[in-house]
Amino acid sequence: MLVKNLSPIDRAIRGIVAVVALTTAIFFPEVIGDPLLQGILVAFGLLNAISLVFGNCLVYQLTGISTYKGADAKDS
């Protein structure tokens, strides 16, 4: 079971970043130019969207960081 480690503000920022990254990569590929960079931007956007939905960031989890202060937050 995943423990939430993202605050609502952190999740909102990730949502905005995901929308901007995916929109740019999918609808404006000429701005990026390089197909490899476009793929990386899509992956980055998708990872941020997944973090937004689940409220958990794998990098935060691996490093022991948590910005979430809810009742079900894991005490460190």
C-alpha cells in the first residue's frame, strides 16, 4: 500500500507541470524539435500525472521526504 507523501500544494504544482509538459509535447512538437526530447517530456509529464493521482512520489519515498501532513501520514 502506498503512503501519501505529497501535500495538496505539491500535488497541484505537479498537476500544472504535467498538463504543460504533456500539452507541449503532444500538441506543439515543433517547439521541442527533437523526438527523443519529446519522448522524455511525455514521460516526465506522465510521471507527474501519476504522482498527482496517487499522492505519492517514488523519489520522495526513496529519500524519506514527505510534504503530506494528513492523518494517515507515516510518522518518521
